[in-house]
Amino acid sequence: FCYGEETKLAWEAGTLTADITEEQRKLTEADLVIFQFPMYWFTVPAIMKGWMDRVLTLGFAFTHEKRYSQGIFKDKKAMLSFTTGSQESMFSADGINGDMNVTLWPLQNGILHYCGFQVLAPQIFWAPSHIPSEAR
């Protein structure tokens, strides 16, 4: 069983579930896709990763020939917008959590740019739960 090939066959045959094809339709029509989420264990929450796995299928979002700058979504932009549980200083080269650019590489390059998206700089909201209500 090869998940990628099976989803490609389902996409080609038009047998993906209606909710998945609706999400794919939305992506097809979009110029800019913003992924808004709370960072969880240094990545997107499992439900968003599941969305990516089910919606960004082989054939629809990428092929072995069409990826990165030649990708299917090369005329579309994507951006990550998220909150963290840690202060910005903790996500630096010298910080305890490491460089945020390294943390985001699998999402920005390995998923979004792989599908061809022009990846915009992320919008990061550092540790909003640690900011007093009056300052928010």
C-alpha cells in the first residue's frame, strides 16, 4: 500500500470524499492561503497536519515533476500565522528552543514550497498567554 499513489488514484477517479474535494476547490480558487494555528510541539496541531495530508494529495498539489518553484501552486502564496507558548528569545540560535527558521523549515519548505507555494514571511505572535490582559 502506497498512500501517495492511492490518494492520487482517488483524486484522478474523483472518488475522494466531498469534504476533501471542497477543500481542494477552495485552494484552487485562492491566491493566498493563511495557515492560522497555535504552535503545538514545535509544529502545527495534528488536526492541521491531517488536513495537509488529506488535501495536498499527489496529483492535485504536486507531482514528481511539478514541485518547488515549478510546483502546481507556483502562482499562489502561503503564509504561516501562529502563536507560541514561549518568548521570542527562546526561539533564537542561542535560545533553548533553537532557531525558529529551522523549526519552520519542514512546513515552509517541505510542504508549502514543495507544492509550489511562494512562502511569505510568517506572522508570529510570541507567547500571548504570558502577556497581561491589559497589554493585549
